[in-house]
Amino acid sequence: MDNKSALSLQSGKSYHPLQLIPYFRRWAPSTFRNLVFTALLCLMISALISISVVVYGGTLSWRRLYQITFFTFVIGYTQHYLYKAVIYLTRRYPGRTGWLLHPLWQGIALPIGGIYIGYVIAIGILSGGSFFQISNGWQEFIFSCCIAIAVSWALWETVQTAQRQEIEARQRAELQAVAERADKERARAELKTLRAQIEPHFLYNTLANIISLIDREPSTAKHITERLVGYLRHTLDASRRDDATLGDELTIIEDYLEILSLRMGERLSYSIQADSRLRAIPFSALLLQPLVENAIKHGIEPKIQGGHINISVHATQTFLFIDVKDTGLGFGIKPQTAGSGSGLANVRARLKALYGENAQLSIEQPKEGSLLRITLPLLNQSPASFN
């Protein structure tokens, strides 16, 4: 055990061999708990010694049972306070931790010393003060205590192994948490990059369209300008909030589609279907816009007569489903509709970073157009209220 592990031990509070048994871990560490645990351990050992006496042909009278129990308790509590003293010394003198907590010292020297000291004290008490009087049966008792040493040694090693495994598991969990935080940070960075890519392109095209309409269709130019202001305001607001909702995202998409429908005229129509309760669900900004952009770019724009985009949201007991369906050409029907797939790949990466393996993006090819579906786990929600 290294110095750091040793210093983490609290004398008489944080450790007891019975903690190896899961049942005994339900009690919070305390000095009183460890005293009670030592009493239970002494009872177990005295029972084992008594059974061994009977098995090997000895006579087990009530007097002898009392003596075995008394000796075991005196030796057990001697061991208890010896270990407390050692742990106290490791905290007081951290430079000597190496040899104070060496397995040979902890597993052999200290138990044997504790047995001898406890045995002598018990003999002294039973004999009325003669602390060095040894009875005729001391060999049998010492032999039984040596068995207890072996059990204690195995128990100690098992506890140390369990503690090491617990530390390793905690370290793995910490590393996993760091990795998850890194994934989320990467997702936020990708969101900023995505916004930087989407907004200038969309903004320039829209402003150019407004300029062309100012003289010949001023009312349409005004309408597009109002929608553009709403789109930029809603996007900026959602990106700055930690509690953005699906409703915020759908409002952004509605502004976006309204602007495009004004620019494309009758070639584009749209509908959004989402219950008000579903709109209140927390949702990461700009997860839907790449899907809508794909539907426009790869489905509707290449189609001469245009098409319709329908965005619908529904939920089950455990999952939320968001469908983006269009009546365009569909992906890959023509070379110009195939695309590089980077936008959808970014969405998949963000879904995994934000929601884990339970979230996914799927693509279906119905008879007409395409269907993109985002599936999210309902985290900290009340699914029953959505049915």
C-alpha cells in the first residue's frame, strides 16, 4: 500500500475486515460500528474454535466454551487496538508507512503479537493477576489461533484486492466521465462550427433575395426581413441558453422554412406537427436544421415541381421521435442529390456525444422523397404525460 492509500485510512473509522461481506457495508463507517463488528468477528472465530475442538475429539463444557469466548474477545480487541495504533502511526509518520503497512508486518507479525499479548492478558485476568501463568491447554488454543491468523491473512489480502479493484473502477469511471465531457465539448464546438457554416450562407442568400425584391415586391421583402430577424433572434437566444427546448428549435425551423418558401414560391410548402407538451422537452440547438437543409438541397430543389416538407414529433414510453419527411427526389436518385453525407455524420456524432448510444439518426427511402428520423431517449421526463 502506498503513502496516499495509507493516509486515506481513518483510524477506527474507515476500515474493518467485515466490510468484505456486502451485507455489512450498509452501515456507515464509525468507531462504534467497528467495535460492534469486532465483537461479531470474535463470536465467529470462537464458534470456529469451539467446533474444531469438538471435531478433533475434545470435550466442550460450558466452562471451556466460556474460556474460549473470553480469550477470543480479549485477543480480538487487542488486535483491534493494535491495528488502530498502527494506522495512527502511519498518519503521524507518513515516511514510515512502507514498513508499518508491509504485508509481513500486517499479516503475520502483528496478528501473532496481538494473539500473544491478548492471551497473556486473558490468562492474567482469569488467574487473578498472574499475567504469565500458562495453562495446560495453551498449545491447543494457540494452534486454533494460528488457524485464525491464516483466515485473517486471507481476509486482509481479499480486502486489499477489493479496495484496489474499487479504486481502479473509480478511476475508470472518472476517465469515462472525462471522455464524456470531452465529447460534449466537442459537440458544442461542432455546433459553433456548424452555425458559422450555416448562417453566413443562408444570410447572404436571403439578403440578396431581399435586395432583389425591395423595388418590385416591397411587401414580400418586408415579410422576409421580419422572418430573418426572428430567425436570427431565436437562433442566438437558443444558442446562449442551457435550457433550450424542442419548441425553440421548431420555432427556428419555422422561420427558416418560411424564408425559404418566400424565396422558392410555390415550389416549397411545409408543415410542423408537435404537441405543446413535447415542445417543452430540452433539446440541443441546430440538431434539426441540417436535416431540413438536406431535404431542401437533395430532395426538393433538384425537383422541378418542388415538394412538401413535413416535420412531426411523437413519443412513446421511453423515446422521442422527430421525423423530417419530404416529397422531393430522395437521396442519391441523381448525382446532385447524393451529397457528401458530412452534415448527417455531424448530427450522428453530436447525438452520440449528447445522448449516448440510445440516440440515433436513421434514413428511410419511401416511395416518394425521403424520411429522416431522430430518436432520442426521454431523459428525466414523464413519458406518461406525452401519451
